[in-house]
Amino acid sequence: MPEGLIVKALSGYYYVLPEGQDCAQTIQCRARGIFKKKGISPLVGDRVLFELTENGEGTVDEILPRSTELVRPPVANVELVILVFSIDEPALNLQLLDKFLVHAEKAGVDTLICLSKFDLLQDAELASLEAIPPGTDMPLQAVVALYERIGYRVVVTSSKYREGVEPILERLAGRISVVAGQSGVGKSSLLNAMIPGLSLETNEISMKLGRGKHTTRHVELIRLHNGGFVADTPGFSSLDFADMETEELGSCFKEFSGFAAGCKFRGCLHQHEPGCKVIEAKERGDIAPSRYEHYLQFLGEMKDRKRRY
């Protein structure tokens, strides 16, 4: 039975690329009913076994073991998430960036942060990392330094001028990656800059709402010249913590881990417990105030959800 990769899911069909063939030769497949009975859905990024049917289509018979699984966006076997957040239009939202980072850490996926639309500062004659992006109280270079100090790779990009595109392409080589972020931050523009001739639809930002329209309505893997696959995904502006326990949240803040091991109490939530090494690190300046504040906000969201249910 041939093996393949699901590169697109749309309207109940799964488009499977047979191993070793070009994306132009995908096979339109249905999934066997046994998956529905078991409560399993094939995902884009799944490596599957399939068989051809008489009408030239196929059926997905088996899903091979997954290394990772993202819920939003729903993609399997992702090795790298590129989180795209615009410097402006919409304004840079570090709380939402931290929420995305928590979910990427929970999924065990490597992350690259892309700060897009640097050309908006250039066009305003503010072409400097010392400029303070709308929505933040720190210069752009301080934002970059904050996340790089935690251990994340940060690339400042301008799709308009193709700045920062090549370093991202290098990271995508030979792996399945996902481009994710709010609507209107420039995900499709970034992919268009990386892949000549792709021409994904883009839309201008709504100045009234402060966000973009959804220009991508399904998940699809796009093949790169360097052997990688990248998924363009529907944009969204919120995530919840439905699949996470409060005790797990601290481990999803990378900079907490070295301090949390020394906390006095097992299962410390790093709020007001005596002997909490995370709080001590925050007070010393070893943990950024914004990160700790967002941690407490997320913890509050999770506790509110538990109370409701």
C-alpha cells in the first residue's frame, strides 16, 4: 500500500502527495469511515497509507504515528512554527504573542518569531530598531532582545522589500513548518515573498477594526524549493487553554524552568507562594515583567474556565 503526505484538507477531501512525487500529482482521497467511528480525523501533515479507487481517486486507510499535533491550526508532524506578528497594522500585541508561544511549547514545537511589516517604520522615516512600535512601551530592539534572551530566534522582516526572508527560508529547509498569527499580520505576504509565483491572496488591514480579513480559509502545505513544506493557515485572534492544566503553564514559559526547579513547594504556581524562585527571579530582573504579567493573566483565564465548568 503506497505511502503519502496529506498536503490539503478541504470539504471532506484529503489531497495526498504520494511519496517522492511533485505537488501537482496529488490524489484526492476520502477517509475510511473507521476513523470517524474512532473519533479520529486525518490532518494536513499526516503521513498516511492510501489506496487508489477505480475512479482515479483514493481512500486514506491508515494514519502513521504523529510526532506532533497542533490544534489551532490543525496540522500534524510540524517541526517549526513561524509566529508572524506585525510591528504595526495591527499593532504589536505581546500578550497574544506570549499566548501563541505557550501553545507552541505545549505542543513541543520549535518556534521562530517573525516581526513583520518593518517597511511601515521605513515608510514613516523611522527605519530604526530604536523606534517604539504602536501597542508597546519598548523600542523594537528591546522586544527582539527580550525574546532572544529567552531563547527564541527573532527575525524582523519586510515582505515589501524582501528583508529578512532568506533567514526564514533557511530554517524551513527539509521540514514541515507552519506560519501562524493573527489575521492581517502579513502571513500570506511573507509566503509570497519566499515563493516566487505563489500569489496568495492578501487583504489590506481594516483600520476601523484594527485587524485583517481572513484571506486563507483552509490549511494547505506548500512545497518549497529546499525540500521543506510550509502551511499557510487561517488567521485568528484568540486562543484558549482548554487542553492545559494550571500546573503545566509555568513549564511553557521557557525562562521559568531554570528557576522553578528550586521552588520550595512542589506544584508551585508562582503567584504568592513563599520560597518561589520564579518570583525572586522576576524581582531581580532575570524574568521580564511583561512575561510574568502575561503568565498571571493566562493563569487567571485558566482558573476562570475551571470555575465556569
